[in-house]
Amino acid sequence: MSLAELICPAGTPAALRTAVDAGADAVYCGFQDATNARNFPGLNFTPDELAEAVAYAHARGTKLLLALNTYPPAGKVDLWRQAADTGARLGVDSFIVADMGVADYIARTYPGIRLHLSVQAAASSPEAIRYYCENFGVKRVVLPRILTIPEIRQIRREIPCEIETFIFGNHGLMVEGRCSLTNYLTGQSTNMDGVCSPASDVEYVRDADGSMSSQLAGFTIDRFGPEEKTGYPTICKGRYAAPHRPEGYYAFEEPISLNLSRLLPDLIEAGVHAFKIEGRQRSKSYVRGVVRAFRAAVDDIKAGREANIADLIALTEGQKQTQGAFETKKWR
Amino acid sequence: MTPTSESTVRLRPGEGAIARLACLVLQPALTRVVRRVAARHPSLFARLGPHQTTDFLIDPVELPFALHLRPDPQALVFRAVPRESAPQAGATIRGRFLLLLELIDAEQDGDAAFFSRDLEVSGDTEAVVRLRNALDDMDGSLAEEASAMFGAPGRAVLARLRRAYPDATKPREYA
Ligand code: SF4
């Protein structure tokens, strides 16, 4: 059986302590800059906070993974190198990277620290994954959310590293590391600046009838009726009118979250080593609720019991959930 | 800041007077609470960044007044304001009172409350996100901390509030 480690998000030191206390095997977090893909205002860690976080996690047997999972634009790579230097000095257990240059720097400078390949690298074939393993010593790949469980099982047989899959949280388009939708409207890049739909460009407008419009950089990307559930203001989840659908429809993806709680036994059987929970931008309440639920479920499965999986629908985007491509390629 | 136009606020008879009285009675307590929180959680201000000087309007829908917060460490403002003379805020956060309290205390998730439409935000979204993240990084319960400042009567008021709004305090499905 695989280790079935639970990899949990933390956007603040308090969230990190919450994740550790709720039973995380490892917590992932990032610095307050463009070196990670949740570069949101008021979120993330200063180096001093990270030092305390490492101490807190290690004292309780939890690993700390540092996300350096964005792509340095030309001439700005120093910021990523400095972040790696700081992380190494503070004793993080692994770096989560997407860019080959960053992977190469860490592999040469800190060969003793594990490298995990971020979902942002979008490595989905055995050939691509092996390339990262052979050239940078990558120990684990976080798979893009485009693969079915039989495909994951097949990949596992053909690669020399561990596999991590997302099991819960935000479910964006299946073009991780390559999406430029935000860039198109706001000029900021998800992949290089670390932020999709920057809050400074988002506005919610309440209409007289109780409807609400979400706008990004002045463009309305959705309008919700008074009773309708909402989602994140991301372009991929906007509702658009087209000549063939003048009433407006979700052209790419709808507000919905991934929830693979029912597929955990199959994923373990397929050889997945680690389960990732998305949501560094979410609250301690979310972290506590989701980590506890999955801790209990994984422990039940490991002990040979049937998992009693808590209902997490209240925490999902749009209060809807899916098993996405893990269940069927027909998803979207 | 300019007052909100009267036409946008509908008052029930006598509500204006009650609101003004409630604001007057509450003000000393609010000032004590916000000073204490600022002193005990200084890291809160760093997460607010440039929005330390933003005017936030926290609008508990079922109460007759709103709360005006300007989290400027040099000149903290936290005051109850009758809704009809509420300032034009940089950012507004609207929801049931106990939900707002539970969001601050991390008993509820802000995104989930937003998705379900229990929470409404308008104005400067970055300011709201920063405030949310700053408050979420505080350990412990702000409600307990604040009520404890006023001894047994304070704790009794909090317990009574929670009884009065059982819905908001009931653990959600995920708890
Ligand atoms: S627009 Fe959607 S797919 Fe693109 S980065 Fe944002 S969340 Fe991901």
C-alpha cells in the first residue's frame, strides 16, 4: 500500500498550525511574493514566519513543503533563487517547483533537499515525468487533473518517482501552468506573478433586484440571481453569451470543486503516494474542516475500515462538487 | 468620506432613535475591544498593508446599526454608526451579525459564506481580502477575548447572543 500522505494548504501561520493540529502529514506554503501561485494580498509567510512554521511542524512530526511553483520571467530569476536559499536555510523538507531553471538551481545547490514537481509544470506523460526525474532528481510529481485512475495506475508503473494527486478544492481548467486568461484582462500573469484574478481588479456589484455581478478589470464575467450560489471570479468560470447560446452559459468550466473522497481507496490502490488538498487562500475553518475529514477517511482506509466521509459540500465552490477527469474523460 | 444617501436606507419607525442610542451605549466597549485586539495582535497590521487607512463598513443586517472600522495603527477607528448616517466606505462587508463574528473567529469559512450568498462584499475587494487574511491569522477567539474583557456580564451577553442566533452557531455540515 502507498503511504497516502495528506498534503495540506496553509496561507498564514495560524492556518499552518491548524493544519498540523488537524493531522496533516505535510503542509505546503509560500512566501509573500511572485515565487508561488497564491500570491494574494495579505496571504503567505515572511521568512521569520516560515522559520517558526518549520519549527512548529517539525516538533510535531509534520513536513513543510515550500511552493516555488511559478515561472521566473527573464531577468528576474534572482527572486526565485533567493527564495530557495531562504527555504533551504530555514530547513524546509521539499521544494515544489514548476520551472526547469528553478529546478536546476535547487538540484545543483541543495542536492539534499527533495524536489517535487508542481502541477503547474503540467507533466502528464511518463516521458515528461521521467525527464524531470533524470535531469533534476525530482522525487514526486503532482499530476495534472486530467487523468483517469487507470491512466494514473499505468503512469505509476512507468516512472521512478512518487505520485501526488489533488483530492479536494478548486477545480480550474485543465491547462495548469499554461493559462493566460487573467493576463489577457488584467496584464498580470498567473504563471509569472502568481495570481489569477487579482483582488485589486475584482469588483462585486449588487443590483437592485438582489442579483450580483462579478467583474474582472471592468468586464462582467458572471451575474448571479438573488438565490443563486456563486463561485470565484475567474474567467474560466465565467458565464458568457455566444451567438448559439444567447442566454449565457459556462463556456469553459462552472463554479464547482473537486472532491475525490469516494475515490480514495481506488487512488491508493493505483499507487498514489500523497493526497493534496487545495486552498491556501481559504480560512482556518476550511483547513480544519477539510483536513480533519480526510485525516479520518485516510486512517479508516489504512486500517481496513470503510471510510466514513464527512459531507464537505458547504465548503465547495458554488456548493457543487465533481470527481472531474478522475472518474471520466467526459468531464468537460 | 461622505454619508450614504438617505434614500438608500429604509428605517422602521423609531429605529433611528434606537440605533443612535445603541451606538452611544456601545462606543466605550468598542473602543476598548479594538485597542486591546490591536495591542495583542500587532502582526495583523502588516497583513493589511496599504489598507490600514481604508474605511471598512461592517454591516450586520439584522442590527439597527453598522460598524465603521479604520484599522490605522496610528489612529484606530471602530465605532457603531446608525445606518442612515453610515459613511461611504472603501469596502463593505454585509451579513448576519453572528456569521460575521464567526468569520472573525474562524468558525466559518469566508469563501463558503460568500458562495452561499450569506456574505456580501462590495467596494475594494483587495481591502476585504487583506482584512480577511489578517483576521484569519489571529489565534484564539476574538469574541471570547472581547467578552472576557467585561467579566461575567460580557460572557453572559455572548452566551445570550449565541442562543439568540442558533443557526449561525450550529456547526455546518463540515464541522
Ligand atoms: S482562469 Fe481558471 S484555469 Fe486560468 S489560472 Fe485562473 S483558475 Fe486557473
